[in-house]
Amino acid sequence: MRQRIVRLALVGGVLVLALLLLLATCGGGGTGGGDDGEPEKPVTKSTGPATRLNVPPEYTTDRGWEVVGVGPDYALSHTTGRLAYLVRAPGQRYRLRTLDTETGRAGWSGEAWRPPDPAAFPKLLTVAKDDRQFFVTWSYGKTGDGPAPAGTFVSLDVYDVVDGERRRVEVPWSGAPAVTATGPDILISDARANSAVVDPVSGAVSEIAASAVAYPAGCTACKQLTEVRGQTAKGLLLSGAREFWVRGSWFSRRNAPKGANPATGVPTSVAPGLILAKWQLAKGAKRAATHQMWAVHDAVSGKPVATVECHTPAIEPGRYPRAAVSPSDTYLVAGNLAFDLKAKKGFCYEDGSGAAALTLASVTDGGSAYGATTARDADEALEGDGVNPVVMSFTTGDVGELPPNTRLPEAEASGIGLFRWTDRKDRLHLLGYPRVG
């Protein structure tokens, strides 16, 4: 496995640490095994995984695969059917492994490395650019030891999905970073208007200071609470106290859905190519006092794709409700909202008082969305503790109850539902069960 290293000069960095980090990234990758213990070998389809969870009837536990001792995150490449996950290695190091989601067979495996914060599992992302896909691990930590470190930085390892070729990029950064990959590049932001963009192909880093942000003409609210929300193929997505825009491209006021007040849009969740936003209804509308409009926007043009009206829910702009999108981008779910993007139709699930009737957490290309009626958020629905699981059909719009102990799929790839479970030894299991029928 080939790899390249990109390094940025870290202000006040120490040469010794830089050499150690360089040595940690050198060398080729193997496939399984190595210094992180006995490799997990997913069982064959004939015997099925050792763990048989209670899952929705659309899946079978008689076939599939299982990996034990994985990290809390995984990343998916739907175009190749490959899944990446992290495992611990000796010496406070970590290793990225891959497998084929359809068969469970092991793919390429990277060399073990030590992140700047070895106490925590690095995070995992997937990003696509120039017809290539990449798995990205990232962590945040300091250079130097002692009470006064020389500096802090974001460490990124970017792997080509196909062959595991690795590139390391280190970006000086102060304060807790938010790292996302909703556009063609990797975005680092500070929960305000400062950001840095990393090109996964070349490793080039472009820093964008808050002072360089250009605001849409006539938008006073854009200059209040300005925050970078994500990246699109047209540039950075930003928002203010109200209204949002892509720098140098489109402005939400000119792309408001029909029936909405054009000066009230707020993005609540961003996915590759898609933006979920809430809007106040137009002034004078019959339900303006009690309802809001939710719209899924095309991230390139800004134009609304599908909308639905719903009672005013509690939200955390930019973070909740969290959107989940089917592999083919046909369906999107977020909290008690569901959208058929092909049919350009939206659904709002609430009871007679206007309270959310359920929380949807995942959705498949077959048009099935999974969630729970008593969960506070998507994570709680997927954890399966003390919630009432349900399945929603985009074909009929109906919601059906599942047995109380049903474990819900977190995602689906190549017709395989992905499930997680923690055993009594506090080991995290990642399982793949095939969809039947």
C-alpha cells in the first residue's frame, strides 16, 4: 500500500515529535492481523454470525458477518461496498481496517499509528472528490509534553477507499474543532465563522478566517451569530441568526419554498448534496402561529426539493434533528420528519397536540425508515434501551410497531443492515445481517 505525507509547519512545534509522527505513518499496510492481536474473521454465510440480535423481520440473522472490538465510529463507501472501522493496537495506537459489506471478507488494512490524543478513538468520515472516495480518520491534540504544550493541531489520515493509499495532514488549530465532510473537501470549523478546508486528493489546506466571510447584500441577520454549517460543491455553507447562503453562490432568501417567509430560513442539518432547513410560514398564513415549514434543499442550487408543514418542535440549529439519507439519496429522515426526494413529498409524524410522535434514525433504499416513539433523539433510538421501536414505510406512509427488544439498523449497504451491540466485557460488536425478500 503506497502512502504520502503532507506536513504543515506547526507554530512552536518540536522537531523530535515531528520525527516521531513521521515514523508512525511510514510503511505499507497489510491485510488483517499484525501487532494489534488476532484478526477478527467474519463467519461464513452458511453459519451466520455468532451473535443473533432481535432485528426487524426484513433482515435475517441466519447469514451475515460480525466483527468484535471495533471503535465507536465506522465509515461507508456505497460505491464500492466497503466499510472502514478502527481497532486498538499496542502502544496506544490504532489501526484502520476494511471489509466488504456484502460478504464480510476483510479488505486492506492500514499501518498502526498513534494519534495526538491516544486516550480516545479517532473519528471516522467518508468524503468524495474527483470521482474518488476517501476514508478519513481525525483526532485533535497537542504537540509537546508538559503543562505548556507547544501547540494544538488536527491530525488527519486520508485513505483512498480502493487501495488504502494514505496521506497525513496536520493543521494547527486552537479550540475544540468540528470536522465534517459534506462537500468535496474535509472541513474544519470552530462552531463560529473560522474554518479550514483540506483537499483529500492533494492534501492542500486553505484557511478561511471569519474576517474573510462575505455576507449577502441586505441581510442584517446574516451578520449575527454567523457560523459555518458545512461545505457544498459550490463552496462553504454559512448561516446567521436567520437566513443562510453559500459563499459566492446562492442565498436562501432567493430560494425560499412556496408559502414560507423568505427571510426566516435556518439550516438544521447538512448531508452530502442536501440541506434540511426550517422556515416560518408566510406572514398572514392561517397556521403561521403554530406551524413551521421544513424543506430539503439541493446543496448545489439552493432550490427546495421537498417540503412539509409541522408543529414547531425543539431544535438545535445545525445539529438537531439529525438527517439520515438512504444510500441512493432517494429518502431523508430527521426526527419526526420524512422526505421522499424522488416523489418530492414530505411527511410529519406528530400527535393531536402537535408533539412529535416518533424519532426516525435510519432509512434504506427500499423505502423503510426505522426509529422509536419514545426516544429523545436518533442515538437513543438506535441504542434500543427503553424505547418503542417502529418502522415507517415510504410506500404507504404507515408506521408499524416492532417488538420492544428489536435492535434497529443504523444504516444499510449492499443490501446488508448494519447493527451494533455492546457485550458484558464492554466490547463493541459490529454486525451485518442481509435484507431478505
